[in-house]
Amino acid sequence: MHYGFVSRYHNSTYNAQQQSEAQSDARHALGAVDRLEDLMTRHALVLKTLLTFCEQKGLFKEPEFLKLMEEIDLSDGVADGRYKPQGQPRDCVACGRKNRRTAMRCMYCGEDIKDRDVM
């Protein structure tokens, strides 16, 4: 015997639950976007302040800076206005195991990794 009203109730409850979860996921995603936008605008402020300060102190002129920026952009092999170094993993001097290029400590033995890349 088939009770259609039970099936319809189950489907509508399931659909409502799925809709609620989707709305919650969307709110979380929007919050993450807002935090990233805030971080980007704060980084832009710091960078603009640093560049203006350096130029005012006579450390460089804008054309020199732009030329160096172009060279650094090309250092990863692609002129795309981005810097994506293709860093290799680093070997730990204590245990010999490989770690991320930017690791400060070995994730296996905890030893400090000397001369790590800044970025």
C-alpha cells in the first residue's frame, strides 16, 4: 500500500532542509567574500603607504619601480601581473624529509628550517 501524502511530506521536508542548508552556505560564502575584500583593501592601503613613503624618501622613482615589478612578474615565467613562484619543497636538515617551501619548522620533527623563502 502506498501512502502518497507521506511521500509528499517527506519530499517537502527534505527540500526545505536542503534550501535552509543552501541559504546557510550562501551566507557563509558571502561572509568569506566580505572578509577577503576587507583584507585586500587593507593590504592595498599598506602597500600604497609603503610605496609613497619610499618614493618620498627618494628610495626609488616610479619608472624604476615599475621596471622592477615587470621583471619580478616575469620571474615566474608568465607576464600576467601576478607572482606565483614555483618553489620546490625544502628538505629538513635534521630528518631529511620534505616540507612546504614556506615552512618555518619541519612538520615531522619540529626542527627550525633555516633560510626559508619569505614568500
